[in-house]
Amino acid sequence: MNYNNIIIEIDDYLAFITINRPKKLNALNKETIAELHNAFRDLEEDSDIRVIVIIGSEDKAFVAGADISEFADFNMNKGSELAKIGQELLFDFIENLTTPVIAAINGFALGGGLELAMSCHFRVASRNAKMGLPEVTLGLIPGYGGTQRLPLLIGKGKAMELIMTANMITAEEALNYGLVNYVVDQNELIPLCEKLAYKISQNSSTAIAAAIKSINANDKDGVNGFEVEIEQFGKCFGTNDFAEGTSAFLEKRKPDFE
Ligand code: COA
């Protein structure tokens, strides 16, 4: 598929999605959100792909937010619609993907950019990265899941402060907050993602999908995460990966998952 705003590169089991609007600091316009949805959907359907990494083009920004020029004249209905469609098409969609998604935060991750990174299964950052939710400076609040995911990742008090002050935090601060898992120099960001992806690719993809579903159930209203875990755990016993993983252990060899 041809895209105008994103680049897809596949290296064996690892897919890179690069958001490619550097002149607009990779801001998420409607077309980019639709393209990202299609790309994630297609990569999820490709059983050869074990891990997806999402990154921004060039060194300045991961994503500097939703494209402000697109919603400057919106009314209340259009505002709600923007958030609803965006959440469904992209942010919730990524969170619920069964293929692991790593956000490689290579620069500014602001507003919708940080919300995008928070939708991914985990995050790594380059030392120059800056993160924040500056929506209140625009008379808005985060609308792509930021008010929900940030407190889960860093705690309610810190999330309140970050959103109310609109402060940008450094990569090191984000590491201390638990918002990102690693901070490395810019030139080490992709190698680190590749290393993590390799490690993930050696494990059972059906078990990883079950783990994602169970972990995501932890924070869902009206969902009992322990019950989801029991269900997913049980289902694992019916998979070829379970047969292979346990046989390999008993035969003292490395498992060869499908
Ligand atoms: N939406 C639309 N365009 C954006 C954008 C966004 N969220 N963020 C940056 N851009 C555009 C700028 O308008 C500018 O375009 P132009 O050259 O056509 O004028 C270009 O990207 C470069 O940005 P600029 O502001 O000139 O870079 P800077 O280095 O001075 O500042 C930031 C960088 C990230 C601090 C600044 O761009 C910024 O504050 N962006 C908005 C962040 C934000 O509020 N995000 C939340 C949106 S809900």
C-alpha cells in the first residue's frame, strides 16, 4: 500500500513505521491517523511480523501532537468526533493489537504524540526527547486517551501536575517517572529496539498476545482482569506453542515457535 505520511520498512520479523511529516514535526493529521490505522491493521495480519516499532522521521520529533491547524475552527460536536474517531482508529487500536508495539521516542512527544507513545505496549526514548501534554495551553484537554493512560503509567498526582502545568519533561525525568523503560543516545535508539524485538521474537507469539490481552484487562472498567487472565491462561494450553515450549524444555533444547 502507498502512503503519503508514513514509511513502512520490514526487516524479517520486525516492522518499522516512521511518521514522515518532518516539516510539521510529524504532527498527526487526519490522513496520517488513517494511514497509521491501515498500516497497523496490515502488519497485525502478517503472521511473519513479530514486533512493530513506531518512530518519528528525523531527529527533532517523534510527534509534536495532533495537527492543530485541522481543528482550529471546530465546534463541540466536531471536537468530540475528532477524539472518538482518533481513539478508535489509532490509540485504542494500537493498545489492543496482539503484535507488540514499541514506541521509539526520538524527540518531542507532545499532546497526541505522547498519547500515541502511551498507547504502545512500551516506550524507549533518546536522550534529547521531551515529553508533555500541553493541551491546556490551547484551552483543551488531552483527547486521545491521555487523561486515562498517563495516570496509569506514572500515578494520578504526577499526571495531574503534568497536565495542569503543561510542563515538558526530559527523557531522564520520564525514565524516573516510569513513562519510558530506557533512555539512550539517539544513535542507539534503533539498535536498542532491534535488541528488544529480537528477544521478543524468540518467545511464543500466541502467549505474548494472551499476555497483552490480560495486561490490558487490568485497567478496564467493568472487566475482571483476573478472570481474563484465567481465560487466556487456559487458552494457551490449546496452542501449538505450548506443546513446543514444554516439549523443548523437557528435551533440553531451545523452542522453535511457529
Ligand atoms: N500541529 C500542527 N503543526 C505543528 C505542530 C502541531 N501540533 N507542532 C509543530 N507544528 C509545525 C509548526 O507550526 C511549524 O510549521 P511552519 O514551519 O509551517 O510554521 C513546524 O511544525 C515547526 O514547528 P516550530 O514551532 O517552528 O518549531 P520549534 O522548534 O520552534 O518548536 C515545539 C517546537 C514542539 C515546541 C512547537 O512546535 C510546539 O509547541 N508545537 C505544538 C505542541 C502542542 O501543543 N501539541 C499539542 C497539540 S494538541
